[in-house]
Amino acid sequence: MVKLAPLQPEHAAHFYAWLRDPEVIEYSLSVFQRLKTTEQIDEWFAATLVQPNTLNLGIYWAETNKLIGYAGLTGISTANQSAEYFIFIGEKAAWGQGVGTAVTQQIVDLGFTRHQLNRIMLTVSELNPGGVKAYTKAGFILEGRLRQAACRRGVFHDKLVMSVLKAEWPPQGAAGA
């Protein structure tokens, strides 16, 4: 279905249309709400490629090698053996196809095996049921709620905090479990 591989500088162009589409960025990083010009997107992308303590991987269709988004871990702490998971699927044709769950499982596995993490957390908009479903299927458990932590189109909404621990991985019923 999909594979993960490093992002390359030439991939910035894929983000131009994605980050200019309000539907694609609705529940994504707040910084995406401010990126409007090609130059701004190029600057953000270049900085993303060299972020310390971060694993950034492109999400590609396995059959065609076409980039459809990116995902990874940020704030990787070797002292605390923890990190924060993120995913961005810019290609709308990939929505609702199980890509989010598959990628989440792959990144979490990398976090627990390659990076020796004990805990991986994330935040997700309560208005993003597809995200909540994918994370739950991938083994994440609801920890709490950040009240009115996000504002989109002038309306505040809560962000949910979810996490998975190494001892809970892989989740029962997951592929390969």
C-alpha cells in the first residue's frame, strides 16, 4: 500500500497545492495556516529536513513511488525515551484508505525498535474523527483533553492527547500482532 522513505529537497513542490488547500490543512499544524507563498513553504520545508531530534519520512504509494504526505516523530528525547508522533496526508485520494493507520503503525514500530522509545504521544483535533480512528486502531489510548486548544475558522475546539507505550505494542488485533 504505502512505504516510508526520506524526504528530499525536491519534494517541496508537492506541498504547494496541499498547504494552500483549506480542507487539507484544517486539522494540521498551526504553522500550516500561515504558509501562503511558495517562498514560505520552501523555507518551512528546508527547515523541516534538518530539524534536530526529529524523524521526518515521506509517505509514498508503494506501487508508483508518488509522495502523498509525510509523517514521523518530533521532540525525540533519549533521556525520557519519548517523542511526539505526527502525520500529514496531503493527497486527498489517500484519505479513508487505511493509509493513516498503516503509517502510524510503521512509525510507532520504528520509534520503539530503532529509537528505543518507551512512550509516543500525539495530539489530535476532536473534530478529526478519521485521525482519532486511525490512532486508536494503531494502539493509541486517550490520555486527556486540551480544552479549546485550537482555533479554526474562528471557532475554538479541543485537542485530544493520546499515547502508546512500548509495553502495549503491538496492539492486539493489529496486522502482524
